[in-house]
Amino acid sequence: MKKAPPEPMKSEGITRKHSFFLNYSNNMITYGNMENFLVQESIQFAVAVIHLCDNIHNRGVIKNQLLKAATSIGANIHEAQFGYSKDDFIYKLQLALKECNETIYWLLLLIRSETITEDTAKPIMQTCTRIRYMLIKSLKTAKGS
């Protein structure tokens, strides 16, 4: 008879499963006792893009493409943390990097079409660039190069 997998332990707003902690009290995702900065940065970035898009009342297709690309970054980073192999981990990070590049493209298009101002886009683009650099460094480390 197969033994059922253990239920996640719940205690004071914290769920633990496989050394992965969700701390509901401050919306932080942590691994072991250490916060994963790349995961946190990508979540905050996605939220910033969602708020930006809430204020765009035209350019529906471009806005939707931006939302898809920007939120996919964090989703792929999060999935990479639970990859079933090193190759899967690398693949998910590469997808996140591609989505970063696509996000920057859509932001530039919104700026050049005068849908948003450069000042509005600047902090979001800076965060996206920072995530790109972290992804590149993580990929180099994972590939051993």
C-alpha cells in the first residue's frame, strides 16, 4: 500500500513543504531560512506592470502582450526553483530571460507610441534590466561557465 504524501505543516501563517516556505504574513517566498531575491524581485516587478497596465486605457493588444510577458518572467523563475533537473532549471531561466527581453520591447513600443512617458516606464525598465542581469548571472552559474 502506497503511503500518502505528508500534508504541508501550517503554523502561524507559514506553510512548509520541501524546504519551501510561504510566509503569508508578509507575502514573502523563502527557501529554507533565506529569502530568494530573484523570486521576490520578479513578483514585485509583475505587480508594478499590472498597476501600470491598469492606467493604460487604449492599446489593448500591446497592453495584453506586456502583461503576458512581464508576469511570465516571475512564473518561469518560480517554476525553475522546482525544476525536475538541472536542464529544466536552466530552460525555465532561459524562458524568463526571453520574457524580460520581450517586456522591454513592449515598454519601448508604449513609450514611442506616446502611450506612456519615459519617466513612467523608467523604474519598471530598470527593474526589468536588473532581473535580466540576475538571470544571466544565474544561467552562467548553472551552466558552469
